[in-house]
Amino acid sequence: MASVFLYHVIGDLTVGKPELVEFHEDEAVESAIKAIGESPEGSIPIWKKKSHVGVIENSDMRQQRFVGILNSFDIVAFLAKNECLENQEKALKTPVSEIVNPNNSLLKLVDPGTRLIDALDMMTHGVKRLLVPKSVVWKGMSKRFSMVYYGKWLGNGESPSSSNNNLPSNMNQNRPSSSNVIREKFCCLSREDVLRFIIGCLGALAPLPLTSIAALGAINSSYSHIDSSTPAIEATTKLPQDPTAVAVIERTLDGHCKIIGEISACKLWKCDYLTAAWALANLSAGQFVTGVEDNVTSSSLPELNINSTTGDNNLVNGDSSRKPRIFSSRSIGFFSNSSSPSFGSRSMYRGRSAPLTCKITSSLAAVMAQMLSHRATHVWVTADESDDVIVGVVGYADILAAVTKPPTVFIPANRASQGFQNEIQI
């Protein structure tokens, strides 16, 4: 195990993080669209309102108020329902409590002194957000505190001095006092924040970052997929929670699956939600991700009362004014090029609709860099001999599990013949 995870605490990652502004479950879908567009994570935690205003909450009370995490795919899937398409104005005024999938375990409240290795363990077991109290005197924890206290002295209510009376006086003077912590102010850390910290410590993790994702066992072969000829709306029935993505595939004559696109929360993050909802409800999966202009004439498409993603009227920007417009797949927000690719004959560049892929031989560092540079939650893995044949997916949880896995020690063959295994875990 790399010492960087033992010597750092979660408070080291909170520097510069803004204070959490709660988004409550009684707020409307239209407000959620704006909040998600402004969120660096592309999703927002949903909270119940305080039952008593002015009452200082303890950790359990705040944890119980957390409902779940809402992302762009949740909203598009909701707006794609028949009743929502028939009355878009009413749908946009719907409280998000009717959309969000309740899951209280996706967020965990932790103290700034929690060891980074403990936080990574939480995230590999499904936690997507860490809620960390902000302190007036917080300057970041040094190595000695995390090693001496193991991140527990802020969390168990014990005074450090009660169990560490023999510590030097200068250490007692430097540690933050629990009385100085403002419990009403918090910041929220995502798995992307943790990944950015890890990629800044690649030297301490050597040779792990240069190892292939296949050798590390970081490829998840249990990915969700949908055939390109299948209605796109069926992706909502196959959607996994981590990562929130469904691969759109075409089957070859030799039985392989080629990925042509994806329907996912990160691709829909800054899209035109109303346009995407109509497309999800009316197009095939292949048409949804590759374009329909060459297959569907404009006369067969409805005139929608929607916004342009590139114009001034945009739900992401919080402007509710709309103007009638003829639907085109480019208006979803996927395409950046002027000419649309035709279904079945993809162009070299398809803008934001192109799936993010890597090879099974790609290094862990390369995949991490891909995810961070594209603000993606996952990367699709293709076979080494083909650019399109999909074999799995790598997400946040897979990477965090790989970097925290106990190192493998290889035993020389001559020792293995004497009864030792070829490799052991330490």
C-alpha cells in the first residue's frame, strides 16, 4: 500500500472547495437542470429541508436528511415519459422528489481528520460523495496527525489529549480544536476530487500507474449495453448506477459487439434536456447517438417548443423563454461539427456523442488522465486488435479499487518449485 494514502487525510483535499449549497427535494426540475449544468460533477445531492430552522444538527441528523444524487440522465428519462412530452411546462415544475432515486448510502459525512485510505475504502464500496465540515482554522492536516490519530480523534468525540498525554506540546498546539469547527458549513468531495489528488501523486504510486488496466484487474466486463436498432428509451430499463451509462452497440458477423456511442449521464450533462427527451422517446438507440438527419426528413419530425443549447435561450442558463424550432439531432448538444454523420457510416469526428475509449493495454495513468480531461465518469475498453470491439468499462470505483489493492510480490521460479506460490498478496 502506498504511504501517500496513509500519510494524508481527507482534509488535505478540501482546500479551495466551495461551501455546500443544499438543493432540496421540493425544488422543481427546471431548477435542477440549471444546478446540474453548473455543477462540476454533473450531478447534485438532494436534501430534505431541516425540520427546525436554527437548530444545530449533529452528524446523524444531517446524514438522515440526505435523499440521493440526481443526474442528467434521471431528468431526461423523466421528461421522455408520454405525459411529460404532452405537457412540458408541467413536467418542468415537477418536484425533484418524484425523480431522484432515494439512496442514503451514496453520501457519507466524515471528519477532516479521516485518513485518505479510509475515504478510498468508503468510495470503493459505493459512496460517491464525502461531506466534510469546514473549519475557520483549517490549514490542512500534516503527516504526523494522520499517523498518530488515524483520523479518529475528530470523529469519536474523544479529546486527543485524553489518550495522547505523552505527545510533544507543540503537536497539541497545532492540531485543530473541535470547538473551532463550524458544523453548519460543509464542503462536498466527489470521486473526481479524489482522482485528481491521486493523479498528482503518481510518483509515489510507481510502478502502479504504468501498469495496464488489464493486469490490474480494473476492467469491469459486466457493463450495460443496448443494440443500435433497439428503441433508445429501453436504455432507461438497463441503466446501472455506477457508472450511469449504457453502451450502444452493433453486432458483427463474427459475433463481436462494436460500440458506436453511449447513452449516459455525462454525455447528457450539458445537453438540451427537452430535445434529448423527445429523441430518447422516439428514436432508436443508433439514431440517438449518431444522428438522424440523413434518415428522417424534417417533415416527419415535430416542431418542438425547445431551447437551443448554443443560443441565448437555454435551460442550463436558467432562462425559461423558448422559441419554436424544428428538431434535429444536433440540437441535443452532441454534435460540434457542421455536417451530421449518417447512421451506419460514422465520420471521423462526432463531437460530444463519440464514446470515450481506451485499449485493454492502456496504462492506469492514461485512463485516469482521459477521465479527468474529458470530465467523464468512465472509459469504455476495447480490444487491443480493434478500435471498436468493446470488452468492458472502467469507472471511478474500478480505479479506486486498483490503486488500493495490496501489491503483488512475485516469487522467483526456483523458490516456487520449493513450495512457494508464484505470487502472494501482502
